[in-house]
Amino acid sequence: MTAPASPTTADGPKEAPASGGGLDRGVLAVAMVVVLGAIMSILDVTVVNVAINDLAREFETPLSTIQWVATGYTLALATVIPITGWASARFGTKRLYMISIALFVVGSMLAGLAWSAESLIAFRVLQGLGGGMIMPAGMTILTQAAGPQRVGQVMSIVGVPMLLGPILGPIIGGYLVDDVSWRWIFFINLPIGVVALLLAARILQRDTPKPAERLDAIGLVLLSPGLASLIYGLAKGAELKDFLAADSLIYTAVGAVLTLGFVFRALSATNPLIDLRLLKRRSVLAASGTMVLFMAAFMGAMLLLPLYYQTVRGEGALESGLLLAPQGLGAMITMPVGGRLTDRIGPGRVVLVGMVVVVASVSGFASILEADASYWALSGVQFVMGLGLGMTMMPTMAAAIQTLAHEEVPRASTMLNIIQQVSASLGTALISVLLANRLASNLGGGAGGEIGSTQKIPPAVMEKIAGPMSDAFQHTYWYAAGLLLFAFLPALLLPRRKPETPAADAPMPMH
């Protein structure tokens, strides 16, 4: 017999009964809407990255300029994410979600019609303003619809686009750029976005805005520019291979100071933009600490394998994307299992098992990533890593949300998305610098700075440098594995039993 849909009111879906059972049709319908929006925004990042070189040729623009097509989008995300929690309460999550998708679709259409590098960058910023709100707003809608006892299963659904994006993006982007037109890497979002809007209007329940909710303007002025400056400084430092260079350090320092100022503001304000006092709860603090270290290490490690395929093995973007598929397959197998286990026994045990598998896989790459490593062996390690990832990332996020009251979810969702964004930026910047420095050391001089240009190197020369290059990738994987080990410390504090009631998690004693 099919389970009935979740009861709803004019204020939106009621919290699901605390049964910890499977997801009913009502919640699955909401999940379909959220995943459509999320996969559109996440895929867009990796699809566009594949096309950067082609866009530079199309507009006859230096790579340093066209790179802003990617960087401008990321900075727009960082700027708009902090306001999502307040906007959800002020305007309602359904309305905000639909506005964010509409902004993203309009930005996509304009980007596809761009006539210059400058216009394309501007339209990508518009895309980012919409894309930054899609994920936190969607997570809020879905977690409130499912209730605390089924957050693990809900997070496993939300995690699908987050895992498939880095895998499918290069495949789709490579095909469109090579065989269709670069403009279609943006136009492809239009039909997906229109369908997501129609389904959102039909399926999502109307929620009640709270007009009395005041915007923490001071917090917004501190945090949005602070995050944008911090991420830009990290990206610039990675580009220069020197985080202490003046062009990088100034932005990083200003971003850090503004962000620190926001922390003091959030802890003292009556109605802060993001309620950092949620971190007084042990599960929220432990999940946030785990996420910072895990996301930094894992997203940094995710950078290495496609670069290895393209530089050491000479594969194209499309082939590299196909070779990354086993990881997504592994994650798709364990993600539903991890979600159910999280709801039944608590996230602590699930996350620890998943992290052991991920650390073992990253260490495996550090051991076998020779210049002539077997593709079958690499695919096998990727598949195992995916198995571990499916039991790690989203159960960690579920640990932070399971014990929250209904009205606390929007601000917590916003905070977790900021943590993800900053941690991923930090990890990719750090790992890229470590890789470039090791390549330069192994190859002598500045050769490491031209990652991705090896297809122009004569085969005889490439045969000589393939070994030192693969050694640099192996060496960098060991750094990623070491950073992952630190994530075990906060993960040990994650709850090891399912929550009984929302907000039941006691605050941590403050000394």
C-alpha cells in the first residue's frame, strides 16, 4: 500500500511523524523539485570549467580575464548565501526558491547570448546570485517537509546532485563544447529551470512569511563582502602559487577581518543574519568541524585525478569525465543506505565508517598513481571512495540538522552551505598550490605552473617527465590523506543515536 502524502497546511508541510520510516510520496515529490534545482546549479559549475579555454579563444581574451567567468560566479554565490536564511523567513522559502531559480534561468539565457567576455562575466554573476540561494533554500524546504527523524534520508537525496555534478559536468560540457556550441552550456539550463519552476509552483506548499523579521544589515555588510574577499584572496593565491603575495594576501586578510567581525556581531546581536549560537549544541559544532576539515581535504583531492588524466595521461576533458564516473556510481549505492542508517542509529557510526573508507581510498591513490597506472585499478579505487563518500558527507550535514526546531532550519542550512563553500575554496586552493610547487620541484623551474599544457609537449619529452609528474600527484594525495585524518577528531563527537525530539540536543558546556 502506498503511504499517504505528508499533511500540509497553509504554512507549508508539517513535520513528518517521528517514525523514522521511509519517505512518503509527498516528501519524494518535494525532493524531486529540490534536486532539479540543485543539480542545475551544481552541474553548471563543472560544465563551465571545461569550456574556459574555448571561451578564451572565442572572445580572444587572456585566460586571466576569462577565468572570471568561473571566479565571478563563485564570488556571487559567496555574497548571496548569507542572506538566504533571513530571506527564507521574510519572504517564505517557496517564494525564495522560485525567485532563485528564475534568476538563474535568466542569467543562463543571457550568458548564452553573451557578445563579449565582459558581458559573459556580468551574466555569470547574475547566475551566481540565483544559484547561491537554490541549495540552502531547497535544503530548508526538504528538511522541514520530512521532519527530524528522516533528515538522514533527505540529506542522501540532496547529496545526489552534489556528487553527480563533478562527474557529469565534464562529460556534458565536453560534448557540448566539442560537438554543439559553447552557448549550449548555458542554454541547457533553460528547459531544466522552466520545469523546476512549474513543478515548484504546483507541488511546494505555500508558507507564511514573517514580515516582522528584521534584516541584520550590519552582519550582511560584514559577512557577504568578507566571504567574497576571502574566497577571492584564496583563489588568487592559488593562481600565483603564493598565498603571501601582496595581490592575494590583502584580499585574504580583509576577508578574514570582516568575517571575524561578523562572528562577534552574530554572537551579540538579538536577531543575527546567521545564528552562530547554534554551535553551542554539540551535534551542530561537531558536524561543522567535521565538514570544514572533510570538505577542504576531499574537494582538494577531487581536483587531482582529472588533472592527472589530462596532464600525465593526455586524456581530453570528455574522456576524463567518463573516467571519473565510478566514484559517482559508488556513492549512489551507499547514499540511500547511509541515509537510512543515519535515521536509525544516528550519524556518528555511519560517518566514521565512511571516513575510514575515504581515507583508505585517498591513500590508495597516493600509492598507485604511477605514470602507467592501470585504469581498472584507478576506477576500482574511485568506486570504493564513492562508497565511503555516500556514508560521509550528507550524514554529517544531517547530524547538524536532526536536532533543530522547525524555525531554526533555514539559518542552520545557510550556515552549513557557507561552511561548505569556504572549505571547498580553501581546500582546492591549498591542494592546487601544493601540487604546483611539487611539480615545479620535480620538473625543475616553473614547469609546474603550466598545468594542463602537456598536450603540446613532444611525446619523447612527455615520456621522460611523466614519472616526475605522477610522483607530484602521489605526493599531493598524501597531504590530502593527512588532512582527512584530522576530520576524525570532531567526527568522534557526532551523535551515535537517533534524535528523539527536535532541539533535544543539549548545549555543550561553556568553560
